[in-house]
Amino acid sequence: MSETNWEPIKVRFCEHKQCEVALEVQAVYPPEVLPDQAPRITGHRCSLGISCNMDSPSCVWSGTNPTFDPFLEK
Ligand code: SF4
């Protein structure tokens, strides 16, 4: 049976939430009968994106401001 996990790939300080947040990928690992296959990436999210969605417009990962992506900043 395949296994699905949300895994962090990048951590940033978020000015909007005033804390560290992670950009996460949803990785689907193949079942044990196919051990040599790489995991498939089926989604991306911010670790606090759901709670951010409830307040003022913030960034692309909360779905409220498509012009700002804090994970693209250096
Ligand atoms: S969704 Fe955007 S604004 Fe909200 S915590 Fe994540 S990075 Fe910060």
C-alpha cells in the first residue's frame, strides 16, 4: 500500500504570522512491491496556510493574495 506524507522543503520567517513557517510537499511513496520508484509530489502548501486563510489578505499560499509568495524571497 502506498504511503502519503506532508514534508517540509523550505522554512522561512513569515512577516504576516510573525513566526517560522514551512513550505511543504505532499509526497506519495510507492508500495513495498515497487521499492525503486521515486515518490510522486502531488501538492504544495504552507504549514499555516489554512489558518492564514481566515484573516486579512496575505500571500499566494493562503489563497488570498496571488501576487506575493514569501517562499520566493531570498
Ligand atoms: S500562508 Fe503565507 S502569510 Fe500565511 S503563514 Fe504561510 S507564508 Fe505566511
